Amino acid sequence: MESRGQWGSRVGFIMAAIGSAVGLGNIWRFPYMTASNGGGAFLIPYFVALFTAGIPLLILEFGLGHKFRTAAPGVFSRLNKKWEWIGWWQCAIAFFIVVYYIAIIAWALMYIVYSFNLSWGTNTEAFFYSNYLNITDGPFDLGGLRLKVLIPLIIVWGVTFLVLSGGVKGGIEKANKVFMPLLFILTIIITIRGLTLPGAVDGLNFLFTPDFSKILDGRVWVAAYGQIFFSLSIAFAIMITYSSYLPKKSDITNNAFITAFGDCAFSLLAGTAVFSIIGYWAYSQGAPVAEVAGNGGVGLAFIVFPMAINSLPTMNSLVGVLFFGSLLFAGLSSCMSIVEAFMAGIRDKFQFTRQKALNWSCGVGFIVSVIFATGAGLYILDIVDRFVNNYGVALLGLIEAILIGWFINLESIRGHVNSISDFSIGKWWNICIKFITPLLLGSMTVLNLIEDLTVPYGGYPTNALLTFGVAVAVIAMLSGFILSRFKWAEDTLLQPPKEVKF
Amino acid sequence: MNTSAIIFMVMGITVICGGLAICLGIAIKNK
């Protein structure tokens, strides 16, 4: 019988976990969250969120995956037979995330090519929307396939498929041991280049100057918890799956701390790189940084940053290749982990071979992701991203913390974690899982719900939000129920899960 | 760069890199 696979080394596991956590959000979300939520002062709620929610949840997921040695559906099924659907819901959310996330990686791949001769010209906005995406008038006007998106999309799916075909040790671990050092090196080179430019200081002042009045604003705290939560790949099956491949004698707590610190270190590095270069661009335009910085996200990477690259005195193409290369590697390492998360769920339950589960996962994933290579791809991506994150990942995090915090004996999970780790965690961990995380994630969900009910997200028509947002979020949840109804294969890789009493 | 921005930048780097260094140190020691 084919084995589930196991990490070849501790370094391999940590690299893969950091690779999963470090993604596009570290580069284009963290700097803007910081700058718009109090600058340097934002780091205070950010660190509080890291220690009271991010690291505790990572320890919880690492501990559960390691203890039960199965993917998310198996873990939840063992905690309580009736909870298996939550594990599948997490897998379904992972599926819907990867199908659009991979489209952005495809754009980054294409922009590496464009960087060589700065194909985006002087009007980067018109180039991105009209020349590259050839965007249509709305989400329902698909406008046919865009080959410039479809071809890199096929390549990125191909790379993901090939890496995952190699297995846990021979594929994911090996790839991350190359991608992660490369990603840090590329980002360090961009940072050094940025810091040596005039005006870089203005960018860093914009990023780090503290505005203490913001700390008293509850929404800033919710934003800090959201940033930590979304950045660490928590609550959509990834970290549970990755830790299920750990050998029996493995550390949990220290690995969780290292993963979280590694993710935050990259965020800080990327923030410095991005804002030093934007600072230079503002300086060269004679404009304040706030005026040219934009709002982060897709706009930062594909509109603002190309403009900043244009303005560099030398090495424009090189900085372009490095920047989009770092987006590519950050994205790829996260993308592999997301596919692995739902593929492992299928494999564990239905006793598929790794290759068969991978063929199905990548095949269906590719077909669905083709919609993001149409002229309406960006609109649909924006809507799906908003709803899947807010009413999928955040809601699942909330449910996970409440169910496990209040209905499972946390002490026994803490006992398991402490028995094998480099250092022990105290009762503060129980308090974080039981009270702090549900309170903050609950507040975040309520605030988002109020916002979405008050003003239609992004100004999209209601029927578009219902079709691509609400429907996708509901389909993900229903998929969880449906998949949990199937019987576990008799001769499964694991024994059919038995509920474990805590 | 203004002083308060420097203080917070250094604070961020210290917490993250310090934390990372301590954890890596423990991991190496327990190897």
C-alpha cells in the first residue's frame, strides 16, 4: 500500500510551512495594512494578534495534524463524527482559493517576461486592464479566453502538478528548499536597491511613522487580527495537512513559533522593499507618498510597481524581474500547499493513490480556473476572493476555535503538544483559543457582514455578488456536507477514523 | 527618517528577528 508520505527533515517541514504562509498578501497586503492603520503603531496590535491568535492557532493545527496523522476531514471526524463536514468545508474553501490564486501567479509569470523590455509602457493602468487582461464591462460579460493569461496559467498548473507528483519529501520539500531561499534573496536584493535610492526614506516614514490615535480604534485591532490570521494559512486545511506528514517524534510549539516569525520577518522585509521603491517614485514625481502609493493588492503589483520600476535610474528590468519573480515564488509555494490540502483529504478518505488524487485535483482545478482567464476574470476573482475569505476562511477559523475550545478537552491537546515539543506552552494557550480568538474573529465577521449588507462590495451589481460571491461560499459549505456523507474506504491509508474521546 | 519611525521599525525588527533567533537557537540546541 502507498504510504502517506513524510517530511525528510525538520528544516524541510519548516521551509514548507513558511512557504505556505508567505504569499502574495505578505508583499501587497501587509505594507498597506500597516501604512493605513497607524503606521508603526499598527505593529503593537499586530504583535498582540501574533501571540494571542496566530501562534496559538498554528500550535493547535500542528498539534491536531500530528496527533491524528490525517488531513482536515479525518481530524475533524476523529474529534467528533458529526464534525467531518467542517474538514471538508475547509478543503472546499482551499479549492476555491487556489483556482483564483493561481491566476494571479500566472499574471506574475507573464509580467516577468514583460519586465525585460518594460512592455507596460508609461500608462501601466491602461496596459494592465486593456492590453493584458482586455477586461470586459462586467462580471457577466466573459468576453472569451485571454491567451496571455491562459498560457501562463497552464504553465503554473503544470509546475504545481509536477512538484506535487514528487510527493511530500521528493516534491514539496525539495521545491520549498529552493523557492524559499530564492524568494528571500530576491526580496533582499530589491530592498537593498530600494534603500539606496533617494526618497526611500519618505516611503519608510510613510510605512513606519506611528499614529497612536489609531490604536484606540477597535477596527484597527480587528484589521491586525485579520492580517495575522489570513497570512498564516490557518483554517483552510493546509497546516493540519502539512503537520500530518511529521514523524512521530517531532516538535510542535517551536516549529509554530519559527513559522510565524518567519512569515512576519518576510512581511517586514517586503514592506521595506515595496515602500522604499514607492518612496523613490514619489520623490521623482515631486509628490507625497500617500498620493502615489495606491491601495495595495493587485493594483500595487501590476500598476503602481511597474510605474515605480519605470522611474528607476538604472536596472529597471532587473528590478522588475526580481519583483515579479518574488511574487511568483511566494505564490507558487502557497499554491502547492493549498492543492496538497484538499488533495490529501480526498486521498485519505477514498484511498486514491497520490497520483490519482492529484490528477483529479489539478484537472478539475484547472478547468474551474479557466474562468479567470476570461475578460471578466478580474471581476470574478475580486468577488470570489472577498466572499471566500470573509465567509469561508474567517468563519471556519471562528467555528474551529469555538468547537475545539469549548467542546474538546483542550488540556489533552496541550498535553500532547507539550509532551513532544522543544518547550512547553502554558494555560495562556487555552485562554487564547477559548476566548481571544473567537472574540476577535467573531468581531471581524460581524463587521464584514455589516459592511457587505450596507454597501454592495466593490460597487458590483447585486446579482454578480450573489452569483460569484454568496453562491460560491454556500457551495463550499454544501460540498463539505456532501463529501462527509460518503463512506470511508474500507482499506484506507488510515483506518476509517474513530472518534477519539478527549 | 524621522525618529519615531526609526524606533518602530527597530522595534519590529527586534521582536521578529529576536524571536526567530531564540527559537532557532532552541531548535539547534535540541537537535
